[in-house]
Amino acid sequence: MEPPRGEDTPEDQAVKKRLEAVAKAFELLERNPDFPSVQVRIHDREQEIEKSTPEGAGERLSDPRFEYCISLLDLGGEEYLPLVVDLESHKAIQR
């Protein structure tokens, strides 16, 4: 049975709530004066990863694709972590 049109399902509401929490966390990180330099480093490192992307990384569900995606996630974590400098930013990224 489909929900009535115009009403969000509980799953839709949960997704919206999660996206709002992520947006708020990024707003907090963006206030850090080091945020622009982190964005530049992420861009530069992403370019390096792109250049060294192995064959088969474009193939869905392949090991090279998995490694490529994990390297991008690691990159983001490594670069954004130094922006977590107080309890407020710590709580924001935990959500």
C-alpha cells in the first residue's frame, strides 16, 4: 500500500532529518577559518587519486572500485577531522 500523495513516509522523514543534520554539521565546520584550505587540499588530493585510479575502478561492484571509493572516504575523514576542535563540532559530526 502506498502512502497518500503529499505525505512523507517514515523513511522519507528519516532521510530528511539525516540530511538536515549533515548540513548543520557542515555549516559548523565551514565557520572554522581553516575550512577553505581543507577544501583546497581535498581537491588536490582527489586529483592525485584520479590520476592513479586503477583499471576496473569504473566497473560496478569491483574490487578496484571499492578501493577507489574507500580512498575518497578516507581522504575526507583525514582532512575534515582537524576541523573538529570543540565539543560542539564533535557532537555535530557524531550525528
